[in-house]
Amino acid sequence: MGKNIKLSLYVITDEKLLEGKDIGKAVEDAILGGADVIQYRAKNKSSREMYQEAVQIKKICDNYNKPLIINDRVDIALSVNADGVHVGQDDLDVEVVRRLIGFDKIVGLSTKNLKQVEEANRLPVDYIGFGSIFPTGTKKDAQISGLDQLKKAVEISIQPVVAIGGINEQNIQSVLDTGCENVAVVSAVFRDENIRQNTKRLKEIINKKNKMGFDID
């Protein structure tokens, strides 16, 4: 959609991993470690709880000039003036989301296969998520797309591609080697108390790859 969005390290919150923790501090630590985007995702909380947490996170993201994307919930995104919404294949249609939030906001769409990537090329989205690249504990029934499919997705997508699913310090290099410049992470950041350090190590790998450039087969 022509927006200049930096997506290289896309950090997604997880209510189970953050249970008992201060979500605001966790998000701030991730940003200080190098997160470029924060997505607030909560599947099992009330609308009131989600709104309260989203307000808190939005203030922190604004302090550091980082975009906040809300997963699924257009109403929560509008209520806190978030920077955008990310939807899945079974959520509200992208066209409906776009009508509701306008063209100055960010819309992201999850894709699981190349057919969905091709369909996304015809939709008013700013980026697509693609995966799951690897098995992931946050979505145990996730369909595994793999690195070969990711490489093809990057080739055919007219929008930036954000790889997602089971990405961590050990395998992020293989993801970047496909030509995908953007990765989404959950457990790799929030798995323990060392959120800032976890994020920093991932960002260092991304930065190193960006400086070297991508190998062309």
C-alpha cells in the first residue's frame, strides 16, 4: 500500500508466555532489544482485559516510535488508535478490515500456502505473514510450510513477507537465507526473563545478514 514499514524483527506477544509478567515491561524490553514492530495477540482474554493491555502497550510503542499491530480485533485496534490490524484466513475479510480502519493504517494477512500468497497480491494488504516455517509451540496444529515454500512466497509476493512459526536463534539464519528479510517471533523473545537480550541476539543476526546482502543463486 506504499507505506514505509520496517518489519525486520516483528515481535508478537503471547498470553501464556507472559502470564504473571508485566506485559508493558515485557514489550518495552523487546523494543529496547531491537523489535521493529509489536503485535498484541491474545486469544483467551476478555475484551476489557485486551483493551486495558492494548492501551498500556500503545503508550510504550508511541514512546519509542514503534508501530503497534492488533491481532484479529479491529474494535480493539480502533479503540486504542493502533497502527494496524493483522488478520488470518478465517477472520474478517481484508476488504472489510480496510474499510473499517482506513487506508492510513496497516493491514497484515496470514498466509499458509502459495495459493493464499497469490490471492493476497490482489488484496489491499501492506504485508503478509507466511508460515508456519517450523513446528511451533504456540500453535501446535499449525500447518508446516517450510523453507522452500517460504523462498517461493518471497518470489511471488508483491508485498513484504514476514516469516513466522518456530523461528529462533538456531534457525533464523536459514530463514534469512531464503531471501526473506522479515521474521516474526514469539517464544524466541518471551520464553524467559531475558527478553531484551533474547531480542538483541535475534536483531544482531538480522542486521549482520542485511549488511552482507543476500546470495543470489
